[in-house]
Amino acid sequence: MKFVCQGERSVLADLVRKAPLLVQQALYFDEYLPGLPCVFIVTTTGCVVQGDRFDISIDVGAGAMAHVTTQAATKIHRMEANFAAQSQRLNLAENAYLEFLPGPTIPHKHSRFITQTIATVDTSATLLFAELLQPGRKHHGTGELFEYDLYSSSVAVTRPDGTLLCSEKMVCDPLRVTVRSAGVMGKFDVLGSVTLATAPHHAEALLGKVSTGFDPDGGCLAGASRLPHDAGLSYKVLGMETEPVSAKVREFWNLVRHEVTGAPIPAPRSWR
């Protein structure tokens, strides 16, 4: 996908797609940012299966903006052999703005999934990228809690000249190493992980506004910290259920959009 600025709005100017990943046409339904193209990535098979290799590339040109999400949760099916992998490349030019907010990831029992995201972000651009990881099909039958074989996710942020600003890698191998220990998941089931690459003045302003600590109403624990080399912020949320963790991520998203664009986010859709 390639987005460019065209007059008073941004447009999806170039698109190459191949099943099982398809992309719908850009929609303009955000009343607060009417020039923002909103694009849904659709998995036509319904599930990620063993042997799948996904390749996603999103380019946002100078002064352009985009919102990219998925049509539903990413469900990673049980695997008898092999694994599934995903490669994501995000490129943001001068003053570009990208909200890349996929739905939750649900790794089924005995699934194996590796995802790698490399973001190249100009110093004047802003990238908001979120991952929401569930423990499995928690309410399926007697429940599947951390019964997948492997989940690995890495994120790296670089400048256009190739300078590495920061990187993070999470590997969950719950059948061999418990995730219930302190400093990992503890008593919580759902993880929200947000990477914000933005200019230092935006990051500092947001750090003073973001809600951290334990929220007794939602039962969530949240924290924010600066990324190395003035790259931006990292925001993490732990919770027992997906909805309150998603709500915390939305709060952070709203703060980011207000800070960078001056506009609020739209109200949550009733089907999400």
C-alpha cells in the first residue's frame, strides 16, 4: 500500500494485493479527519494456518496520513507441522502520519507464529503501531490459556538513513517457560503493546498526560516509557480481558491523535 497527499486529503495511490491477504478500498468515514483514508486488511481464509507467509508493506508519503486496521481478530489455527510468519515494513516520509492498529491476535492451541515489523520513520513523522495479544481462545470450551507452542514478535524503528533507533523482541514459549512469573504476565491474560515513533516534543507532551499504574475499574495495569534515541514512547497494558485493555489502548491513541493532529478519535464501532 502506498498513500500520498492529494489536495485536502490523502489517497491510497498504489496497491498490490494477493490472497489470502486482500485490502479493501480506502474509506473516508472519520468525521474528525475527513481527509484520512481508512483501510481494512482482510484475511480471506478466516484463519492463519501452518505454512502461511504474510508480507505487508505500507508507505506513507510526505504530508500524507492513513489509518490501517484489520476486519477482525487474527486467529492463528492449530498446527501439526511448520509455522506461520509475517513480515511488516512501514515507511513514513516527512510529516507523514500512520495509525496501524490491527485487531487482537488469538493464538490457538499448538499454534506457532512469528511476526517481524520494521518501521522506517522520518524525524518529523508519527507512527502509532499497536499489538493486542490474547492468551488463546479463553472462553472456548473449558478454555485455552497460553496453550500455543510459540509466539514471537519483534519491532524495530529506524531512520531513513538506516540508523537503528530502537528494537524490541518478545518470545512466548509457554509450554516450556511459564508466562505466569513476575515480570512477564503474572496473573494477567491479555497484553497490549504500543509503539509510538514521533518527534521528541510530542513524546514529552504525551508522557505527562498518559494514564499509568493500576486501574481498578478496568482491572488493567499500564505503563509508559521513553524509547531510546528520542524515538518516541512505548506503552504497555496488562489485563484479564480484551475489552478493558483495548479501551486503554484507545485512550492512548486519542491522546496521540490530539497531540499530533489536533483531532479526537472516532467513537468505537458497535461491532468491535
